[in-house]
Amino acid sequence: MLHGQEQGVYGDSAYASQKALIRGKAAKARDFTNQRTCRAGEVDKVAHGKNRNKSKIGARVEQGFAVVKRLWGFTKVRYRGLAKNANRAFVALALTNVYLSRKRLMAQVRP
């Protein structure tokens, strides 16, 4: 789901063969998709390390969506109109930011 204004595109190794499609849809975006590291039984250590760094970023982003789905009940969304659904999603994402930062926020309150 690329709209053309992306600055970076992240994805797992299943999207490694989609370079031309990504370049066609989002020409200005940098491609951060994971690359396949094992060829003919040989593991490329440099590519493996780069993939680990990319996956750390992806895991951090996806953690917020896991909270939205599990705690705030966004596994199935009923159509209520674009404005109502957007408002509900924005509130859930704002609550997720507070929820994920709760330890840092509470540390500032406690003496």
C-alpha cells in the first residue's frame, strides 16, 4: 500500500524480489526491505547483520499495532463512516503511545 510520498519502505525478505515494483510506486523512498542472506548454503554475515537492524525497527513499530489489536479491540472494525473510524483509530493509537510509555511517565511522577 504505497502512495508515493514515502521516505522509506520496510519489509521482510518476502519483498526482496519486489524492488522494481517498490521503485515504480515510491520513486523517492529508500528501500529497507530485508535481503536474502543464504545463497548456495553460504550465509552472508554483512547482509545478515543489516537484516537484524532492519528487523529491530520493524518489531518496534509493530509492537504498537499489537497493543491496538489486543488491548483496544481492533481485531475487527465495524464500518461506522470514515470520520468515526478515523477518530476511533487516532484515539486508540494515542492511548497506545501512553500505554507503551507508562513506565517512563510514572517514573517522573514518583519522588
